[in-house]
Amino acid sequence: MIDRAGLAAFLRSRREALQPEDVGLPRGRRRRTSGLRREEVAALCHLSADYYARLERERGPHPSEQLIASIAQGLHLSLDERDHLFRLAGHHPPVRGPASEHISPGLLRTLDRLADTPAEIITELAETLRQTPLGVALTGDATRYTGPARSFGYRWFTDPAARDRYAPGDHEQLSRAFASGLRGVVTLRGPESRAARIAERLLARSDEFRRLWDEHEIGVRPSEVKRFVHPEVGLLELTCQTLLDPDQSHRLLVYTAVPGSESYDKLRLLAVVGAQTLAAQGDTLTLPAHDDAP
């Protein structure tokens, strides 16, 4: 059963322990609040401010597992704190390890500080969990997919549009890298894993994947320098650096350009274009009016 008093107290304590700079927000000159404001936490958790406030006041409907997971991520909780939050809300905690999509606070803090850099956090199956605004401007919103299509490797072999923003000359190497990487994860996680199910789907749908799978390549990796073809700024050559969270098998990918290069100037231009696009999209957003939704 839900422990409303315990849930409210825990949420307040975690909110008050966070500072704006901890989550990538500006502090502002006239800030007097100790910790984050409720509306700031609500935005981080993709909830309405009213819904979140009711939880801290021991009111409102019983929050779903999905909402508790969103709150745990928005508050940058550790795995132990996340599990505690689930139990307070009357739910069993989700699994830990590679199957978990809960991003560690350290990886989130790093991402929050990369507002002016294309970056994303992905799972071992190349499912994008978070992107910086400039990451969205570079490759599009990769968090919007559902089912097997959440995996970029799956989309690469089943959706021709997935290749549009990558230089054609790199497609063959990327195909080999995706097939090789998936084979490695299947071997690591076993025949009953999600990785194995994705491989089975691809074997049924893609001739190219079947050909590469039959070659049994392991250890093929994409080039450190990735060439993106953006519809508005053209070709960008970006170096990809990776930070690994070994406990969750999550990877933070950070894309940078050589200072003074043409790609460096294009990346600065993309930051302006991306900000204008996000602003235009924000003008059209509305919140759904459900009791157990943002």
C-alpha cells in the first residue's frame, strides 16, 4: 500500500537537497528557495506542477509505476533511492542492471552540463534515453520511438530514413558495426534476452542484416569521427567520445568538432537553428488533462 506521508516527506527532502545547477537549471539572481521549486521538479519529471504538489501534500490519486519512474529520474535519485521511492508508492522496484532504464545521477549530472554540446545517453541496444537540445537538433528526437524501433540498430536495418543523417560513404561500416555489436550483446545476455529477440526480428525483416549476421563478425566498431548530414547546415565531422556506466550498461555519447574547423562553425549555427525549432515547438505544446498523467 502507498505510504502517503512517507512518500511526501521523501519527495520534499530530495527536492530541497537539489540545487538548480545540479540539474542544469539557471539559479537566477533573486532566488530565495532552498533547493528546487515544485514547478521545477514537475518540469524535470514531465508532470504538471499541480499533480506533483498534491503528492507532496499527501493527496491525489495513486501514482503509477511509470510516473514514479519519471519522478525518480527527474529527482536524480540513486538506485537505492529509486527503489525506496517505489516501495513508498506501493510498487515493487524495477530490475537493476542492463535491463534498467534508470540513469545514474552522475551520468545525468554530466549530461546536464552539456547544454551547448550534442550528447545522448543510450542503452547497450542503442536505445536513446536522454538527449541534450543540441543532440536533438543534430539527429532528431530519438526518444520518441516505441517497441523494437527504440533501438537505433533496429531502425538502421528496417527504416531507410534512419540513415538520412549519416554520410552515405559510412553506411557499410555502420551496418557491420551494428550487426557485430548486437551479436556481442546477444552472446552476453543469452538467447532469451531482448537483444536476442531484436536479432530474430531483424533476421526475418532485413536481407542486409542476415548477410552480415552470417559473417559472425565481432568487435567491429564505427569510426571515432562520425560524419552527419544535416538538412539545414550540411556535412558535419564530429568526434564521438564515450563515457560508460558499467553498472547499468549505459553510455554517454558526446559529439565535438575541432575548434576552427568548418564543422565547428556549423555546430554553432546548428545551436541557433535548434533553439529556434525547439521554441517553435514549445509554443504548440499542451498538457493532457488526466488524473494520473502530466
